[in-house]
Amino acid sequence: MLSGLLLTACALPAWAAVPPAIKTVSHVHSAYSAHHAPDMLATLQLARQKGIAAVIFADDASATFEYGLRPLRNLIKKTVAFNSVLRAGPEVYLKNIASLRRRFPDMVIIPGVEAAPFYYWTGDPLKGLVMHNWNRHLSVAGLERAEDYRGLPVLGNPRAAVWRWSSLWPLALLALSLWAGRAGWRKAAWAWSAAGLIFIADAFPFHQPSWSPYDSTAGWKPYEALASYADRPDLLCFWNHPEASSWSTPQDVGLKVKAVTAPYPEALALVPQTDGFAALWEGHRTMTAPGGAWDQALRSYLKGARRKPPWAFGELDYGGASANGVGLDDVYMDVHASSRTMAGVLESLKKGRFESIAKDAGRTVELIEWSVSSAGACASSGETLPDASAPQVRIALAPVGAPALPATITLLRNGFVIFKETQTLPWSRTVPDDPEELKRFYYRLDVRFGPNGVLLSNPIFAQRP
Ligand SMILES: [Zn+2]
Ligand SMILES: [Zn+2]
């Protein structure tokens, strides 16, 4: 039986069979998110009908925005708060997850957040304000303890604010008032003590966000902070929709308030602590093109300049059947996990043992074989072939939902196309390769079918003495 198994062509028992694919969807919103997505129960029922075995939720970590007037930004401020995990309370969120796990014992239910670590303001309240980068998002999945959520370094999370000595500066006004009182300047003493008390009230409880939303110079530091926080063996962290252009022109989000976020493909290189990026679906354009941002990041891993190889994830940004026009299994991942558990699925996602797939009009493609072998050794997705003296790349693809399906199959080595053909699936081929003088290299596979169908493999690495 080939279907469902990603077999390698290798003789060694260790490589004989990669576990069957667990159909997994990610970036699924629920009623804990800002924009009224369906509740988790309805989504899980639909997922089960569609043969999805694992669901990774990405509910808004925080969806609370604030703008305060200078110089009393905390006392005189407008706050807008939408549903989010931190607003509902992580204990409530996790309790709901626990009860759904009892109700859907056949499914892997992975809690998690979509987080905007930072945003900043420009403009002024009279002429118009612009909120920047609210839509620059990272998914963090696998958060199982309430304190994991409470510690998330994101704007809008009061627990993420840090104590600063500088917030005690109004004490200087009180000291001045004492000094003025002793000198007999009673009016000045009263004025300074009143000002001191007002500013102390504004600064209370003397904690500030690590990066101020009124300062545009934080750059990528807030994102590095979140990616470092999530850089744990039990958590998965990847960039959401880095090439989405839907917020690239400023959009009205309130009276005299606009929001803007430019696409951010550079994030993959600039924040290397993540496990990768959502290559599918929203806005995917340049990052997976040969030699694009993904290949550049993979080459930087080969050179030792990056600790972790970045993987290409498939995400939905699902908010219900009518939101975004995206169905629950329009984009999914075939995850080759040895156990059908959260730990098993997350481990395989962190090790690159999966393919990301966008369907085309109900038709899709399954990667039946994906391996590189040489001299009796073999490696598959996410693995490294230690002695690739004469590498043979084995590819087998099968259509799902159609008896035959034309597809364009591209095999890349280090971001350069070494094989490209349009064939009718089912199809298989062994491609012998001669990487000449290369010492470290990788292969990846890119399959396109119909106007919207895409299958992206994750890379197989190889090296030679
Ligand atoms: Zn988002
Ligand atoms: Zn989202």
C-alpha cells in the first residue's frame, strides 16, 4: 500500500518507511480571537468531516490597542480591546482545549496564539494617527500552561511590562517640592508636589513595555524577543503571512486612525530564531521562488550562519467558512509523525518532516516518495545524508481527488533548478545528481498544479567529506 506512506528508496531499515501523513491545519482562529471566528467545537467537527487529524489554533494573543496623550499617556488614553486569549484568560482557554480533547480523542488539538509583538504610532490625534505593523504576526503553538501565555512578550500584555528605575522620575518633583517648602516658597512647593503626584499616578505601577508604541525605532527587537521566548523544544514558532499585501496601503480602522503593515519577507533572515515561515497561502509570491528569501535562509544555515533551518509551513488564517474565502482544508500540511499526539506532530514540524499543500478546486497532490540516497544510505525530509558521494533523488507524486492530474515538477539544489518537467500524475522518477565540488547542499521540491495548487516539500540536506 503506497497511499499515505512516504516511502524512501533506501535499503537501510532506519530509512525504510517514514510514518504516514497526519493531515494538519494551522493558523485556525476561534471565538477567542478578535474577529468572531466560529467556536472551536464547530471547527473541530468540520475538521473531522474533512479528514483533518490535527488542528493548530492561532488565536490572537492580545488584541488591545492604546493611544495615550502626552505627557500623561497612561492617565489620558483611549483603549480598544477585542477578544483574545489574554483577555479571556489562559486558564479558560486551556480548560476549553482540555474539554475538546476529551470530546475528540481521535484528533490532535494544539493550542496556540497568533501574536503581534509590537506596533507603533505616528501622526497626531487631531490630524490623524497611523498604527504601524499591527499585522506583522508570529504563530506560537504548543503553549500548554497558563504562565506560557502570561509571559508572552507582546504589547497589550501587562505582565510583559518591565520595571524601570526611570519611571520613578516624578519623585524628583516631590523632592523639589520639599526643598521649595523649606526655602519658604509655598506656592512652588504645592505646584511641584501636585505635579509629582499626578505623574506618579501616571507612572504607576512603574512598569513599562520593553518597547514603547510611541517610538518607531524598535526595529526587529520585539520580534526577536518573542521568537526567543518561543525558541523551546516543545513550542513551534513561525512567521504568519509574510508576503500578504492586504495591509500595505493604509486602511481606516477608526475615526482618524489608519493601520498599515508592509509585507515582511526579510523577517525570515532578520529573526533567525523561528522555525520558519508560512509559505502558503496568503500573498505567497517571492519567498519560495528559486533563490528567493527561503533559499537564502537555507544557504545561510548551510554556511553555519544560522542555527536552525527554516521550514515552509502551510497556514490558513481560518476565521470561518465566509471569512477570507478560505476553506478549512484549502491549505494543509502532511506531517510525518511517528505518534499521533501533540508532541509527535510538533516534533515532526520542528524537524521539517512535512509537506505544505494548497489545493486547487478540490484536487490535491500527495508526496509518496521524497528521498536522497547514496552508497546505501538515505535521507528524507528534514534529514541530512552524511556521505552524498553520488546522490540519487527519488520523487513520487500521486493525485488526490482526480484520477490524473497535470503538474509542473521542479527540483532545486541550493536554490537552483536542476530538474523541471510538466508531467501527468501519478508520476515517479529517480534523478541522479552531480553536485560537483559542493560540500554541503540541499534539495527541495516545488510542484504546481492548476491555477492555485502548490505542494512544497521541505529540504533534504546532504554533505560530503
Ligand atoms: Zn495575521
Ligand atoms: Zn490570523
